[in-house]
Amino acid sequence: MRTILTIASCLITAVALVTPSTVQAKEATLTGKITCAKCELKLEKDCATVIVVKEGGKDTLYYFDEKSHNANHAVVCKTGKEGTVTGTLSEKDGKKYIAVTKVVFKK
């Protein structure tokens, strides 16, 4: 019985160490320039909708998730527009993302 508990304990510890920690996503509203990371910013090989936000005196890019990119990209591909984006923030592979729930372009 003691051996079974020791093995179970080791397995639980191993799973906890191997499983990546998840960062809780948070809701946010970002204001800045909504544009294309390929066509205007020349940062990507493929078109990607981003919002460029000033944070701490420097530009920070938030990439739209795929669904948000598809819904909003045609408006900003060649020339970006100022606007506000609301959605859920996350980070993956060193890039910041936003799952957009609302986009408002300045007129």
C-alpha cells in the first residue's frame, strides 16, 4: 500500500511539473492604431491584424485572434485606422493576442 501511494505521489508531481502553467486571460480595452502587421508594419510574412498600443513609452503589438482577424482585416490591410478594441488578452509564443469582442474605429 505504501508503495502505491509513493508511486501515485510521484506521478502527480511529474504531471504538475510537465503541465505548463496557464496564464489567466483578462478582459481589456485597448486604444491605438489598428493595422496590418505585414502590409503596413512589415513585421510578418502573412497578413495579421494588430493593434499598436503605447505602453511605457514604447509601441506594443496585440495580434487579433484568427476569428477577429478575419472579421476586421479588410478595413485596415493597406492603411491602418485609429480605434478602440475590447476583448480578452492572452499570450502565446512571446506574442500578445486579443480575442476581440468589440471594435470601434475613430471617425
